[in-house]
Amino acid sequence: CSANRQGGGLNMSNTGGRVENCVFRNNQIPPNGNAESGAGLFVNAKFGARPIVVGCTFENNVSAQTGGGLGIRGTQLAVTDCVFVGNHARYGGGVHLEVYQAESGNVSNCLIVDN
């Protein structure tokens, strides 16, 4: 899959949903004037939303800018037990985490290799 701006595989905006045991593979955000983040999965969840990503695999995703595998912006996202392998981006090949003043993100027990 591909997207012009964010979330080639899945784009989650302002939701507290749960993504579990999914595979995000060979997604891309090609270089253009709007390219941003998260070729595999992009999460932009402000206003107290707390999405959860558990047991997912992010493999061979490519973003022209940030977050080849996973792009996270302004959220209290929890990422646990995930694998990030072979993802590419200008910044944050596997994971790109961009949080704001009172926000925090947590990436734990994940394998991040060859990104």
C-alpha cells in the first residue's frame, strides 16, 4: 500500500484504539511535497487518546521523511512486543516518536533491527 502523506498501511487519528498482532509490510510514502510519516502505521492521537500497539511486525516499509515502520505524533501511545525490521526513512527508519509538552510515548520489549 502507499499513501501520499501519512499511514501507508494504517492511519489512526485521534482514537484510542488497539492494534494487535498485525503485520505491516511493504508499505510506502513516496517522496513528494506532502510526504510525512509512518509508512507502515501512523498514529496522531491528541486530546487524551491512548492507542495501544501490541505484538505487531513492521517490515520493509519506506517513508520519504520520518517513521518508516511507525510514525507517532503527539500521543500517549504504548508500543509493546513489536518487531521492526528492514524499514527505511530519512529520520527514524524503524520508529519516529514526536511528542509534545505533556505527552509521552512508550516503546517497550520491542526488537528493532536493520532499519
